[in-house]
Amino acid sequence: MGQKTHPFGLRVGITEAHKSRWYAPKALFAELLVEDYKIRKYVDKRLNRTPPFAAVSDVHIERTREELTVIVKTARPGLVIGPKGTEIEKLTNDLQALTGRKVIVKIIEIKNPDTDAKLIGEAIAEQMKKRANFRRLLKQRTEGAMQNGAKGVRIQVSGRLGGAEMSRTFDTRLGSIPLSTLQANVDYACVHAFTTYGTIGVKVWVYKGMFTDAEEEQIDSKAAGARARARGRR
């Protein structure tokens, strides 16, 4: 058996902050956990699976007693906000109806979508559905990520590649990906492409360099659970 860990889960509390940031007593915990899942599922369905396809890569949730804050990381903030903020108002109202709480939606723009693992995976999955050549596709995406500042990229696809009778695994990589180094900023995503001949799994690892205090994103700075990033390597 391969002793594999999730690149994000391995770093939570060390260099990465939790994606859900709240505290609840034991009696409420399960209910709020299911609510978080429903919020993420709804936002993904609303913004990623139906037009306008807003390229949302992540949803962070923060709670206080009074209100619920949903932080949406997207490559196309204009589509999420809509003309004069109409779309974001609709989304806020829908989430309030879903949860029965006061909801605030915040948008964070992804400056470089070509190095975001989730968005790379989604783009590959979309092309796979259209029966694109997977070898050429993986090569283009890895090279594109490296040209846009990534220090290492690995993409792996598994399933009935090219409609073959027997499933197999194919992967391509460029640069280095130090998975065991906790100070390494490794972005990881797993996306499923539901093709006519079966489901194909797409896994993407993107190494963006080492964590430093200067690079800390605004979303992580006030996050509960994540300690201050250590300087240098541990």
C-alpha cells in the first residue's frame, strides 16, 4: 500500500488555515458541518456547473453567533458579482434561505488561475468530456502552469483514457514537487470528468514555492487554527 497523505490536510494548522473557521458545542457541531457541506455544494452548482461558469476554486466559511461569512475564491469576480451587484445579492438571499441565518458573501480574486490546481483540473475535465487528446492536453496545462510562475506541476488522469476498454493511469510532470516538506506551498485538487464511456479522475499538484510571511494571503492572516508561518525550513 502507498502511504499517501492529502497535501492540504498534512499542512492544516502548520502552514495552511482551515477552510471552515468556527467553533460549536457538541450538540450543534454535526448540524453546522452538514450546513457547510450544503453551502459548498450549492455554491459549486450555482457558479461552476451552470452559466455564467465563474471559475470558483474554493469556498471558505467563517461563523460568529450572529452571522455566517462565505468567502468565495474565483478567477472571474465580475461574473459572481454581476451588473450592479445583482448576482451577489441573489446568491446571498439564496444562502440565507438555505441556512436560515444572516449571510455575508465576500469575493477574493484569484490573480493567477493558470497555477490554481482546482481550475486546472476543471479545465482538463471539461476538455476530456469533449474527447480531446489527453496527452496533448496534459502537456499544454503543465507547460502553461510552469510559464505562469509554478515551480513544479504534476497532473495524473485515471480511467478509460481515450475510450479504451481497460482503464489505466497516465501522468505528466515538470519541475519539483516536495510533498513531504511542510513549508512547501503545494496546491492539490481532485476533479472527476463524467464522460460517455465512464468517469475519469483528474489529480493536479502545483508547487508554488516555499511559504514565507510576506506571501501570506489576506484570507489566511486572521484564520483560526493556523499558527504563524515558520521562517525557513523546519
